[in-house]
Amino acid sequence: MNYIWEVVGRHPTGQQPTGAETIQKLCDRVASSTLLEDRRDAVRALKSLSKKYRMEVGTMAMDHLVRILQTDRSDTEILGYALDTLYNIVCSDEEEEPEENQQKQEDDMGAQFTEKFVQESDNITLLLTLLEEFDFHVRWPGVKLLTALLKNQCAQVQGIILVSPMGVSRLMDLLADSREVIRNDGLLLLQQLTKGNTAIQKIVAFENAFERLLEIITEEGSSDGGIVVEDCLLLLLNLLKNNSSNQNFFKEGSYIQKMKSWFEVGDDNSGWSAQKVTNLHLMLQLVRVMVSPVNSPGATASCQKAMFQCGLLQQLCTILMATGVPADILTETINTVSEVIRGSEVNQDYFASVNAPSNPPRPAIVVLLMSMVNERQPFVLRCAVLYCFQCFLYKNQKGQGEIVATLLPSTIDANSISAGQLLCGGLFSADSLSNWCAAVALAHALQDNLTQKEQLLRVQLATSLGKPPVSLLQQCTNILSQGDKLNRRGSRVQTKVGLLMLLCTWISNCPIAVMHFLHNQDNVPFLTGQISENLGEDERLVQGLCALLLGICIYYNDNSLENYTKEKLKQLIEKRIGKENFVEKLAFITKHELYSRAAQKPQPAFSTPEHMLFDHEFTKLVKELEGMITKAVLRSSEEEKKEEEVKKTLEQHDSIVTQYKELIREQDSQINELKEQVTSLTSQTEKLQNTITQQFSQIQQHKDQYNILKLKLGKDNQQTSNQAEAAHVNGLQPEELSQLREQLEELLRQNQLLQTQLTEKDSLITNLKAEGVPAEGSSLEVTELKKEVELLKAQLQSQTAEITKLQSEKKELLKGSETTAAVPGEDSVHTEKIAELESRLSAQTAETQKLKGEVKTLAESKELMEKELASATSTAAIMQAEKSKLQQEVQESKKEQDDLLMLLADQDQKILSLKQKLKDLGETIEDEDDLDSRDQFDDEDDDEEEEEECDE
């Protein structure tokens, strides 16, 4: 205390001030001191007094401490003192163990100071900001303070952290701290933070919490680890329990596969530490959270599939059959395996194939059932085995058939113990709990399975030597009627309830079983006697179940037994019991407290064996049948007849509707087949039509070629003789004239080819206009295309000039032949030849003019396209995707233009060679200027003729 007196300026000599006075002076020093060292010393003194004088420090110093956190952020030492002091205020000293009343006062005081601190949400935000400080003396007390605040005012602090920017992310950074103390306390902080808040759980999960927590568990030694592993597992349970989003994220992240290594146990399982038992228990609970029956069926099925594929189920079965495993771990493993296989056909089949490591090997189901019917085994273990057996048979008709088959005479093996034998032994043993468990297990083998209910009627039991065997159904009713011989009252009720649940499940929705039950003359009097008696409180439940069993006999009665028809049973109830009394006894079942507990979840969870009365699936059956039985009993015979008539009418209507539905399905299938046939025939017809069209076009082409060849051969024969005579007249050889004619025909073909190519270019430009050429980047390419077209036009004009020049030369040649003609007959033949040449040349000229017209049209189209290019600017962004395609087409057109230029160059070379030959023949060739002027006059004449034709 001397240090404190030095800080406050007093000495212990004389009268010492009280603790409140000292704290007040320290608070004044914190508030008024300008030197950081003075404030630091005062806060350190408050920290030392905060445990002993918790109330005074919290009342007088809290505001000053918060102000220190706000203003003295640069000094980590004073921040650490302030945070430690606040922690001592809101949290009681855990090292001491105060009495119960004192502890309650301490907790109330901490809650009051926490509420005061949390009233200002900025205080929590400030605390989150301080957690970013890496200094150990600031971060560690900050983590402890926030954890204490969450313990005292969880919901309010969670709300502030949730709305704080990056609040949860700052806390997640604690898991990455290299200092284990801060990391471990960070785990405790996140445990408190994630309790009961789905939104924070999702944020923490998506901050990569699963990956980090699994890494810590592995680093700490998995199940062999210490308390840190336990904290990680508790945090994982907080994140996954009742949170479907996080469960799906855990499964999709392949974290289930990483859980397999947790359950790898060795052969030596002796000497398990308490911490290892706790860790493994939490790990098993984590597996159960993923496959819990309360989850959605789809999510549970996918997790069950993943656990089987990764080998986790196989690992759990290994623990199940291992020796030396502690009892509580074995019990939790059985419960875990139960939920992993529940409703999963693949997992159930695998579990059926598991054998215990015994000599000889026995199925795991048989070994577990041996524990269930053994009264020396712990109660919780027997409940776990029953749950496992129920889950194995849940929606598993194959497994149900295998269990019932072990009871049939044809499949009983005297050398081995089967599941059926164990169930029968438990059903008729002296232990009431074994009776109840065996009855419920056998009822699950019959659940929603009409075939097995009928098969079980074949089971015969040998009661004693020298007496005939009795059916299992009759033996159950015999035990019920002999129940008064049992010693203990509670045991008698438990045995009766188990057998009545078995009988109700067995004969429900099975008229054959009802008939077998009613066939015994003692059963109905026994039931009516039980219902009508005035028994104690414990027996009222048995009366209700007897009423349910009798009601099932009425509802599912097919009236095959004359003495026990529906109507006679109702009359019997009315005379001996009374309808209202019957309905009241029936309704007592659902009002029972243990009925409500059993209806909550499938797992049988009972605190004591005496509370083990109802099965979860049986509660569903009661809920389904209670209303129907009540209506069936209270209805009069006339109402029942009317209802039967209505039911028959509805059945007839249903049958008619079913017939029409089947007819419509058949017609739909036929229509679909016919549609498919029509589609296939249509496609075949189209293919055939295309083939016929192609064949017709080929035939027409062949005909045209044939006619051309035929005419050509005839004309060639005439022309050969005429050319020979004309050659002698003109002084030319026939071979030279023939070559000249072939060259002219070649020129005609080339002109035709050029015309075709120009037509293709025209169509390309038209397509470009129709598709809308992008204005940006494509206008330059179109300009280049226009230049190329102009160049082509100039080349065509020059070609036309050459052809005209050649025509004039031919005319002069023909004139020379006329002057040299000597014989009149030869003159006429020569005249015909000249006429033919003129006709060919005129056709060539006409084609050239037509080509000019097309070039003119192309020029007009180009002008129109230029206008459209201006308007296409607004659509440039939309057509940008087509730019690459158009560029490719332009490149292809450029290549084609280059090919045309090459062809024109070859043609010019051929024309020059023809000119040279004419010169060699002695013919005079005019200048190109004269040809151009003459070609101009010809073009003008042609233009005038075209205009006159257009006017017409």
C-alpha cells in the first residue's frame, strides 16, 4: 500500500484514508494530471485496488478509464493497465471460490458494470480498434475484457459487433496470432461471440474459420490434444449446429473428409485420458450435427454419402467393434453410426456387412442386440443400441425382410445366434426393459411393410415340452393376459406398453393380421375388460393402448369373421364400455407427458428406465389413427353405409379417372411416337427432294452441255472447210485461224468469269449494307474496297477497249478477204463466216455493256453505302462483335481482287501476244487513242439506247 500512498500524496502515518477516498483521489489524478507518467501511475494504482474495491473502482473510475483508452492511445502500458482494471470490474476473480450468495452478488455486479459499459456502443467499437494493436499488454487484456462483456451481455454486444465495420474480421485475426495465449483466449472469445447468432456464425465461417480451426486441431494432436482442441471443437459446434448454410459450406469445402483422421485409434485402447475422452466425444457430436435427423433430408443424405465415400463410416465401425473403448465413447459412437446410416440405403447395406472380430465372426447387429437384451449392460448403452437398430431399419425394407427372415422356420440355424432369436428372447425374458426394447425393435422391423407383417404371422414358438407350438401373435397376447403375475407394478406396465405397441404396429393397415388377432376368442374380451375396469393412474395408459388396439381391429376389419364384424365390435363397445368412455381412454395416450417427450425426436433419450414407455415412430402412428378410430367408433351404421357408398362411388370415379389417365398417357406416348416418325419422315423427304433437285440440275447441265457439244461439232465441221478456203484466199493457214478463234473464245470465258466475280462482290457489298458495317474501324476498309472496285472498273474498260480494237482488226481482215475473193461460191461461204464472227463479237460487246451497267449500279450502291455508313455510327458499339468477321471477309475479297488482277495481267499479256501475231501476219494495228475515241462513241450510243429502253 505504500506505493498507493505515494501516488495519492499521503503517507500511512497517522489516520489512513478509506478505500473510497483513495480511489476518488486516484480518479482525480487521472482526470487532472497533464503528465503521462502521473496518469499511468494512477491507473496502475486503480488496477491494484480493483479486485478488493471492485464496486468503488467500477462506480467512480469507469468513465476515466474509458477516456484513457480514447486519449492515450500512444502509450501501450497505460492502455494495458486500463484494460486490466476494466476486466477486474466486469469479471469476478476466478481464482477464489466464494460462497453461493457471494458469487451471485459478484455476478450481478459484473452484469451491472457491463450494462453501463455497453450503453455506449462506441466503447465496444473502441475496444475492437484496440485489438488491432499487436502489443501483448494491450491485445491480451482486450481479448479477456471483450470475452467477459460477451458472457455478461451477449446479445447486446453481439449486435454492436455485427454492425461494426470489419468487427468480426478483426476478431478472426486473433486465430492467426503467433502467441498461443492470445490465440487460445481468442478461441474462447469466438465461442461466446457465436452463441445463438446465425448471422455472426455465417460471417465467421466465411472468414475461413473452418480451415484455421482444423489446422489448429491437427497441430495440437487431434483427439490426443489438450484443452485447445476442446475449445476448437466447441467453436465448430457453435458454427454448425442448427445452421444449414454453414453445414453446406462445410460439406462443399471437403472438410468432412478431413475429419476421418480424428477417429484413427490404435489397437491398444487402454488408459484413455479424460481430455481425450472429452475431445473424441465432441468430435462424434460434430459428426452427428452434420447428419442430424432435424436437418433437411437432402443435406443429410449428401453428408451421409460423403462420409461413406471418404471412409469415415468405416472408421466409426472400427471403433464400434474395438476393445478397450470407454463406455461413454462407445455409446456416443453407436449413436453417431446410427445417424450416419439412418435412411441411407448404401450405408445401411455396409453396416449389415460389418462383422465383429470374434471367433466365429458375428454380424455387428447381432453383437449389438446381445448388449441390448442384456440387463447387466448400462442403460444408456442399451438405449443407444436400440436407436442404432431403429436407424438401420428406417426406410430399409431389405433390412426388415432380413430380420423377419431370421424368425421364420425355414431360415433358423440352430448352430448360430440370429437377430430374431435375440429379439424373441428379449421379448419373453423376465427383464421388463428387455421386453420393451425387443418389442419396439420388432415393431420397427414391421414399420410400413405389409409383406413382413404377413410373414411374421407364420412364426411359431415352442412354449413347453409336450404342448403344441403357438404363433408369435398369440404368445404376445398370452403375455398380456398373464401380466398380473409379474412382481413389480412398474415393470408390468412397461412390458404391457411394449407389447401393445408391437401389436398395434403389427395389425395396423393389415386386415389379415386383424383377422388372426380376432380369431382367438379370448383377445376381444380381454381388451374390453381392460378398458372397462377402474384401474390406477399407471394402468390408464395401458387402457388407452388397449382402446387403440381394439379401434384398429374395427377400422381395418374386413368383416371376414362373422362374430367380430365392424358393427358387432362397435355394439360391444357401446354395451360394455360406452363410446364416450372409449374415446376418453383413447385420448389419454396423447395427453401423457412421456408421449410428448418421445414425439420430439427419434432418438430414445430417457433419464431412467421407468420413463421408457413410448417410441417416436409409434407416436406418429397414434397421431395418424386416433382421429380415424374416433370417427369409426362414433359413426352410426347408417352413416357408415352412406360413407361406404360414397367411398365406393369415389373409388369407381377414381378407377375411371385412372383408366382415363392411363388412356391419355398411352395416347400421349403414341402421339409422341407419331411426331417423331413425322419428323424423321419430313427430314428424309427434304433430303430426297434436295437430292432430286440436284439430280435434275445435273441432268439439265448434261443436256445443255450435250446440245452445245452437238452444235459445236456441227459448226466446227462447216467452219473447218470454210476456214480452209478462206485461209487460202487471205493467205492464212487454217491452223492459225483456229488458234485465233480459240483465243477469242478464251477471252469470252474470262470476261464471263470477271462478270461473275463482280456479281459476287456486288452481293458482298449488299450484305455488308444489310448487316450494318460498324462505322469505327471499318470505313477505311470499305474505302479500300471502293478503290479496288474502281481499279477493277478501269481494268474492265481497258479490256473492253482491247476487245473493240480486236473487233476492228477482224473487220479489216474480213474486208481484205472480200477484195481477194475470186469465186462467187466461195464469197458466200466467207460471208457466212463473217456473219458468225460478227454475231459472236456483238454478243461479247453486249455482255461488256451489261458489265458496265452492273459497274454503274455498283457505283450507285457504293454512294448509298457511304450514306448508310454515316448513319451507322450510332450502332458501332452493337456491331463491334461483327467487326472481326467483316474484316476477315474483306481480307478474303482482297485476296480475290489480287487473283483478278493476276488474271487481268495474264489477259493483257495474251492480247499483246495476239497483236504481235497480227503484226506478223502483216495487218495494220490502229493506235490506242483512236480505239479510245471510238469506244467512247460506242459507249455514248449504248447509253442512249439504254435510256430509251428505260423510258419504254
